[in-house]
Amino acid sequence: MDAVTRIPSILGRSTTLTLLAAFGAAAVAFVVNGLGASHVVVFVLSAAALAALAILIGHGTEQLGHRFGPRATGILQSALGNLPELFIAIFALQAGLVVVVQTALIGSILANTLLVLGLAFLLGGLKNGTQQFHAPAVRSMATLLVLAVAALAIPTLATAPGAPDAGHATDLSVIVSIILLVIFAASVPFSIGGGVGARAEVEAAPPESIWPLWLTLALLLLGAGGAALASDLFVEALRPTMASLQISEAFVGLVIVAIAGNAVENLVGVQMAIRNKSDLAASLILNSSLQVAIALTPALVLISLFIGAGALTLVLSPLLLGAVALSAILAALIVFDGESTWLEGLALLGLYVIIAASVWYGPPIQV
């Protein structure tokens, strides 16, 4: 009992308030939804709960960073950070929002590769000047991301009219998804094995600021469970809210859902760059894009065969294919020298805004 009463003092004021805000917002969202309140109100409250839960998971993962190297922590952070997006996608597939899910997955890669990396480079560069990170590690992740995006592009090219696999979009998507999942499984031990760099920086935290491991894991599990519940409400309110606001279906997936599902990386990766922990920042952000490409997307392709109103495939529109390919290549070119500047961050942000604007005028989502 004494250990339980000491939890707020161990967590600290900021984390305790975040915990209360996250579950407070989720509880209010469930109550007002049960009372038949406006879908817009439920949407805003559930999105706020997801954001607070993202901060909570970020605090827990930062604690893991005191125990493991930045690359191992980056993998864990990215996996945990993608949980809300996984839940959102599963509920959206059940609701028949296949286009929203597909654009959200591509939007997640774009949001991390352009928006989050751009913000990290911009804000980190303005505060700390030119930042440096472990170039071989970052180059490895960036190169693998380009290869993964190339693999995602093949079904689109191979199933076009007149192409060899025309009419077999689902079959080819399943084959590519299985191969990508095998590559992901092989990449985890490889990445962790090379994650020794910057360990001294991680271990420099004062002992009194480090939580017990059981409390860290409990907080992460609590955050993941809360994210699953909030995601269900978020998706339930998504279609009527966006329809009432007359926002295009492509913009909803590419921008709104993608950013909501990547709130953890949006916050934690940028925070690490501002604190001049550039190794951890780059690992968090690039690992997240990589995991969406070679783990989350192929997993959802396979999951969609058993749930939802239609199969999710890897066949993309020319715009989405060009946007994700160019983004991966440009991000790889920028990080290849192991340095980042605020101007490079601003350029990445500019490209993200241009891509978002390109889908703004599409047909609105239908109820």
C-alpha cells in the first residue's frame, strides 16, 4: 500500500497531471458519447485523450531510455508510439474506411519523415545550432526506409492496366506484406545489436529521477490500453465529424488521422532534438517511419483479409506513390552526412505542407 501511495511522488507532477488528464478526457468522452452529444465534441475529446496518452507513453519510454541505448529505445518507442495508429486502423477497417486507412498509413510515413523530422531539425537547430548524430546508424535506417518504400511501390506498378499482375492487387499485396514482415523481424536484432552509441549520454540521468522498472512497464501498458479505448471512440466520431466539416477523405487520412496516430513521435522526437539528444531523436523518428512501412502497413494488409468491408492493398494513387517515394529519398539524402540544420528542417516542413495542400480539394468523406 505504501508503494502505491508513493507513485505520484515517483512519477513527478508533470507525469501525474498527464495521467489524470488522459483518463479524465477519455472518461468525459465516453460519458458525453453515451449521452448522445455532438460527434464533433466526442471527436475533440477522444483526440485530446489520445494526445495525452501519447505524452504519457512518451514519459514511460524516456525512462526506458535511461536503461537502454538510443537505438533500442528508438525501436521500443516507435513500436509503442504506433499502437494508437494500429488501433485506429483496425477500427476504421471494421467501419469500411479502407481509403482513410491506406492514406493514413502513407500519411504516417510522410508525417514522421517530413513533419516530425522537419520540426526536430528546425527547433533543435534553432536552439543548439548544427546538430550531429551517429551517421552510420542513421544512414542504415534511412537506406532501409528507401528500400521499404520501393517495395511498397511495386504492387502499384505491377498491377497497373497492361502490367503483368493486373487484376491481382490483393494477391501481390499479401506476398509483399509477408516479405516485409520477415525483413522487419530480421531488422530488430540487427538494430539493437548496433545500438551502443551514445550510451554514456543515456546513463547520465540522476538516479533519483529514474522510475522502478515495474512502474515504467505498468504505465506503458496503461497508456496502451487507454489508447485502444480512445481510438475506438475517435474512429466512431471520425466519419460524421469530417462529413459535417466537408473535409476530403484523402486529407482526413493523409493528415488528420496520420498526425493523431503519430502523436507520440510528434512530441517525443522533437523534445529530444530540442534537448540536443540528436541520436535518440533521429532514431525515434526514422524508426517510426520504418516500422510503419515494414511492420504496421503489411500487418494491416493481412489483418484486413479477415475484418472490414474490403481488403487493404498496397496499390497507391500516383500522387501518394510519388509523395512517399520522394520523401524517403530526400530524407535519406539530408541525414546521410550525419548532420542537421534548421534550414533543412524548414525545407522538410515546406514539402509536407505542399503535399497536404495537394489533397485538400478532394471529394469530401461521406457518412
